[in-house]
Amino acid sequence: MINVLCKEGKLKKAKEFVGFMESSGIKPNVVTYNTVIHGFCSRGRVGRAQMIFSAMKGKGVEPDSYTYGSLISGMCKERRLQEAVGLFNKMLEIGLLPSAVTYNTLIDGYCNEGDLDKAFSYRDEMVKKGIRPTVSTYNLLIHALFMEGRMVEASEMVKEMEEKGVVSNGITYNILINGYCRSGNAKKAFSLLDEMLSKSIKPTKVTYTSLMYVLSKNKRMKEADDLFKKILTKGVLPDLVMFNALIDGHCANGNMERAFALLGEMDKMKVHPDEVTYNTLMQGRCRQGKVEEARQLLDQMKRRGIKPDHISYNTLISGYSKRGDLKDAFKVRDEMLSIGFNPTLLTYNALIQGLSKTQEGDLAEVLLKEMVSRGIKPDDSTYYSLIKGIGNVDEFVRKGDS
């Protein structure tokens, strides 16, 4: 009964049922408490789970490895890594052996923090304790290595995994395919797809999105479109990420007609676009010099309840500035400020670039002073625009640095 209530998210009733058991003279055991603690942790209510943990110890019920594992997992999900480590050390002190799942939780936590040395130290520790790393252990470490661009080490980890007899799963292949796609290695990514299919592992939306991404980045848009059509015939429903990858590819390659056709397909399939979708389309229009149409897209996204972000406004500011329409560029900057967005380096660079083109050096210098006063450090692009438009900015740079 308690397990059913927890699975359904009825945590209050589950806890009340434990109280009912106690009032009826039935003493809850560690399994009962574990069920409730796991229920609260899995729903993100770790604080409440900790209270139940304290209560069970107060009633003489000793927690086991599963109890600690649930709490450690919950803490890691809430980014409370140091607390999780403290609890982990406590369970070691009292002689409890953590499971591979618990080790994987900590490895995942440190991978998310970018501390791969610590993540690998936990992998080494579990091996010393005779706990065999699982496919999840390897998946976490391989993914983290790819994210840091450590391709050689990621490949070595795959070899180690195979040597240890750990069988790759769909997640492993998705990590590998995504990793090679991010590095632009389409050939390797597609060879892994073939290997995946030969092992009867079904590709997912994640697989196909990664492949479309690398095809788009390599300007192989016909192949990307063909792959898109192929997955539709397989009954795979595209999601937002997949559409965004394909739209980005077409926009980057100047095929705006196809990009907007994909936006129409999104609507037909009831896949709701987001700010990334619209920002990509706006950038495509601005590259064509059609800034008014980009502005219309900003208005359209607002009507659809999609909130523009920094990129939305900076795209328009850059578009107007490049075209020399400084009045409109500053209007967008003012609109951006009015809704609570602070200008970024990109905002200032776009405006300064536009002002320098029109030889409005005085106003460009005012903007440079303003950005410095806001704590935004000018970069090479800022100074290049100023030098190009004004000539000698050495004196101003000296003043700005003092």
C-alpha cells in the first residue's frame, strides 16, 4: 500500500499510513521507511525525507545502504553535493557498503560540477571495494570527457568498457554519436549508427538530432532533410530540439524558405517553437539584410507568448547597426532596457560598430564609457570598431583604464 501511494506521489497519505501502522501496534521496519524516504527524495522533497530518516533512527530502526543511497541521490539532484558526500562517508564509517548506483550518483554529481578527477576517484574506489562499474558508470564518465573535448580519453574509456565485458546500451551510443557530432566528425558518428543498428539497438530522437546537427554544421542540408524524412516514415515524431537543429542548419546556409517551411511543419505537428527557434530565424533574416522581417518575427513570438531574450534583442540591434539604421538600433536597445534586460558586450559592440561606420565617434566614445562603468570589459572587436571609425583611441583607452 505504501509503495503504491509513493509511486502515485501521494506522499502525505503514505506517511499517514506509517502513522496508522504504529498506532495499530505494527512496527514499521527499514523497508517501510525506505519506501517513504525514496518516495520523498524522488519527488525532490529531500528535507522531508531527512526528517523521516531522523525519526526512524529515533525509533530504533537502523538505516541500511538503500536508505543512505536514496538520500544521497536526492541531495545530488538538488546540487547539494558536499552534504551527499558527508552522508556517504557516514555510511562507510558505520560499515555499510554503498551500491554501484550510489557510486554512480556521486560520479554524476562531480561530472556535473566539472570535477572529473574526483569523479574518476570514486570509480577507482568502487573497483577497490570489489564493486563492478556498470554501463551507467561508463556512460557518465564518457559523456563528461566528451563535454570537455577530451576525445582520446573518451575513446580509451570505451575500449576499457569493452575489455571489461560491459555491454554498451542505447545511451552509450547516443553519448558517442553526440560527442563525435559535436566535434564535427560525421563519418564516425554515422559508423556508430550502423554499429548501433547491427546490434538491434533502436535509435532515438536524441540520436537523430545529433546526426542532423553534424550534417547541418557540415552544410550537408540535403542529407539532413533526407534523414528527417526517413525518420518520419519510421514513425519517429520530431521534437523541438530536432526542429531547432534543422532550422539552424537551413538558416546558416541561407535557405530561409525551407527554414520557414519547417516552422510551418512544427505548427502542424503541434511542436511549439521557443525563443531559440525564433532567434535562429531572426538571425537568418538579419544575415539577408531583412531586418524589418526579423522585427516582425520578434513581434510574432511575443504574440505567441514566447518571451524574447538577450539574443533576440541583440540580433535586431546588430542587424540595424550593420545596415546603418542607428535610430532603430537604439530604439530596440531602449525597449530591451525597459523590460529589464541589461545590455551585454554584444549589445555595445553592435552599436559601437554601427556608430563607427557612420563616423559618429563622439557617441561611440560615450557608449564605451558607459559599458566600462557597467563593468563590461571591451574586447578586441570593440577597439577595432573604434579605431576604424575614430582613428586614435589611445587617449580614451588610457582614461578608461584609469
